[in-house]
Amino acid sequence: MKQSKIYVLQEKPLTSAIINLSLPSVLSMMVSILYNLTDTFFIGKLNDPVLVAAVSISLPLFTFQMAIAGIFGNGGGSYLSRLLGRKDYQGARETATTAIVTSGIVSIIIAVGGTLLIPSFLRAVGASEQTYQPAYNYMFWIMLGTPFIMLKFTLVQLLRAEGAAKAAMAGLMLGTGLNIILDPLFIFVFNMSVTGAAVATVIGQAIATGFFIYYYLSGHSIASPALRFLRFDLEIYKQILFIGIPASLSQIMMGIGNMISYRLGGYYSDLHVAALGVASRVFSIPSFVFIGISVGVQPLIGFNYGAHNYPRMKKAIRQSITICLWMSIFFLLLFIFFPVQILSAFTKEKDVITYGSSVLAAYIFVIPVMAMGMILMTSLQSMGKAFQAFIIAISRQGIVYIPLIFLLNAQLSFEGLVLALPLADMITTALSFTFVYHILKNLKADKMIQPHEIPMEEEVSLVG
């Protein structure tokens, strides 16, 4: 199994390799889309736009959790892929172990601190009197489940980084399937409303985390973690943080941007907040698909960069962009012709659908740009280009996006508010292209690291 993973990354025909790695990741992201939409879908069936708004303003909370977990998942995964490309299997196991243990420790700290800070968060997003209590009830349980949410995300990213996309997909399907089953049970049968949605989410995350831990304990991983590989080593943390922080900074900035958007949207009405939330969840469908392709190709880029096989790496980037652009056409047509029908699946409130349609209308034409931008950003992370990745991260959701929110909202009201994100995507994708183009242009042919047999090490469990 381990040799087959290396073969896919190093020698398999490139188109087949991209499909082999990306298809499970895209399917995983489709599962994540279901997870992302499940709570909103079932809460929408209560026909109360205030409850939809309450769940919507909780979205930045998920973003922050994913961002912190992404430091260790994305950062550790990028370094792990490059180590595997260099045939440094012990270094890969040390990196995986360090990333997992550190993520677990940090998640406990965030769970405790975050639970205490929920009232401050709600004030920051401008929760109304009507949305405050249901939003608090939802967030309380989500914060308690932070260790499961963060650890699951870290484990998924590390598995994908070694090419185990199918295992990542299986765990995500398990967690999301449980969430879909438990949501209506807790919301309608037990009459727990938004609290039930949160509890169902945490249970699904916990079961998925258990699955990934079992996968590692069973010894299927190339970079099986074990306590004897735990290294609080400066070089490992340097590599994890230098890539992980820029990658996650984009999500943190997105969370801040969402907080600002919901606060400004709240000045119009709770219906506008609900519309922003529903439209954003719907727009996550193409976003997650493109993320799935970029995540799938990440180990291919990182491995071949580490192995100095630059021609294969460059071709992987070009083909991945082409695939994403073709898929963007499908989503573009879908949102042009069926926005009302799509939004109606989540709410029957006519005003929410009307406002949500205007949000989608602003977002849809940037879909091809976003498709390209995802691959370019992943390429920077996979090659370990921390500085360039950092610049993109703070630009897309920070120094470009946040000022645009205030500027366009002041000039064009709600219509301007929703234009900020697509415009920021266009600017930062152009910047990403410039960075990647010059990096690839300046790469020189080097002696490739030749394949050899993976050492038949004794498999050691996480507690070994």
C-alpha cells in the first residue's frame, strides 16, 4: 500500500495521478459541503429566519477553528509531502506526530477560552436581541466540541498530504452521514432547535476523529505517528508554522471579514444577515470542489518539488488549473439559471431569497477566477514558499477584502457589501499568478532524487 502511494506521486501518468488523488478529495469536499449545509438546511425547515440568521453568524466561529487547525494540518502536510519526496520517512513521522499532538493541546485551550468568550463574539458580530440566545446556544456546544473539530481537520490534512485521499474521504463521509441522520432527530424529534443541530455536529465530528485515529493506529499510514517520534524541535515547528500560519491566516481574515459583513448586514435587517449566510453556504459548493482538487494535487506538487522533479510538478499545476476552469463553467451556468431554486431549498422566506439572489449574482462571475486562485495558492504552500503564501493570505481576506467591505458598503449599500469578496478574489488571484509564474520560470533542472524501496520499519502506533 505504501509503495503504491509513492508510485502515484512519483511515476504514475500525470492525468491519472491527478484523478487518483483529486477524485477522493473532491468527494470528501462534497461530503464537507453536505456537512456545511446540513445545519442551515434543517434549521431552515423551522421557517424562522431569525434562527437561520443565528446559525449564519456562527459561521466565523467554524472558520476560526478550521484556521487554527489548518496551521498544523496544512503546515504539517506541506512539510510532510516534501519530506516524503526526499525519502526522509523518519522526518515525516516526526512531523506528523508533532503536528497532531500540538493541535490537540491547542484545541483544548481554545475550547476553554472560546466558551468563555462567546458573549464577546456575539457583540462583535452585532447579534440582535432576537438572534443572541439561539446563537449562544449553538456556539456553546460547537466550542465544547473544538478538540474533535480541530483534531479531525488536522488528521484529514496530514492523511491527504501523504496521498491517502480515500481514507480521508471515508472518515469525512462517516462524520457527515451521522450529522445528516442526527440533525433532524435532535432538531425535530427531541425539539432541541439550534442546540440540537450543534450537538449533532459535535457527535459527527467526534466519530470521524475516532475513525482517523483508528486508521493511524492500524499502521496503514506512511508517516504513522507515535509518541517516540514526538519532537518539540525548532526546525519542525519552523516548517509547520512558516507554511501553516500564512495558509490559515487567510481563513482567520475570512472569519474577520465575515464578522464585519454580518455586522454591517445587521444594520439593514436580520433578513439580510440570513441571506448572506444562506448565499455564502451555497457559494461554498464550488469553493469546496476547487479546494478538493487543490488539496488532492498538493502532495503531488510537494512531493515532486522535494524530489526536484520540476517538469512533472509544473505539468501538474497546469493540468489542475485546466480541470478547475472547466468545472467552473458548470457552476457558473448552474447559479445563473437556478439561483432561486437553489436558495429555496434552505428557506421559504421571500425576502431572504431575494437578497440571497443578489449575493449570488455578485459572486458567480468570479467562479473561474476563484478556481485558478485555489490551485495557485496551494502551489505556493506545497513548494514551501512561505513569504509569498503569507502575502496572498493577508491580501485576499485582509488588506484587500476588509477595506473593500467598508468602502463598497458606504458607496453602494448592501449591493456594495457583497461585491467586496469577488473583487478581492480577482485582485489576489492576479497576484498569486505573478508569484507562481516567476517561481516556476526561475526553477532550474536539478538532479532528481531517485526512487528506492521504502524502509520496512516496524509499525508503531500513536501510543507506541
